[in-house]
Amino acid sequence: MADTTVKVDSETRDRLAAVAAAHGKSVRAFLSDVAVQEENHLKLAEATAVFREVTRRPGVAEAFDAAFPEDAAPTSPDFAERAA
């Protein structure tokens, strides 16, 4: 992988260096990790949106519960109170 230069102001550079050092990493390693985390966050947000859209469709939740009864949502009356 070829190296490249990213220009940031000195305050940002110093902040990145301090945060990277607090994590015991070089700025290069820290930024690489941040990029992966942000990519994962974007993918998770997209997957969440798709999941919410699908589960809004009538009958989907019930079909899932029927197919996977061990993972079905709890139905006891006090569950909502405990979950709140």
C-alpha cells in the first residue's frame, strides 16, 4: 500500500496524536482503526434501516417468531414493565 499525505492544521494534528497515544497507537494506526470503525458504523446504520423497513411489513415479525420460536419476543405481561 502506498503512503499518502493528508494535510490538517497543527491543532488537529496534535489532537490526533494525543488521542492516538492515549490508545497506545501511532496516528497512522489510530486513523486506520477509525476508518474501519466508521465504515462498520455506516454499514450497521444501513442494515438497521433495512431491518426496520422489513419488520414494519405486516406479518413479518409473526412469521419470524413462528420460524424461530426460541428467539420469539417475550409475551409475558410483565415483560414491558421490566424492559422499561
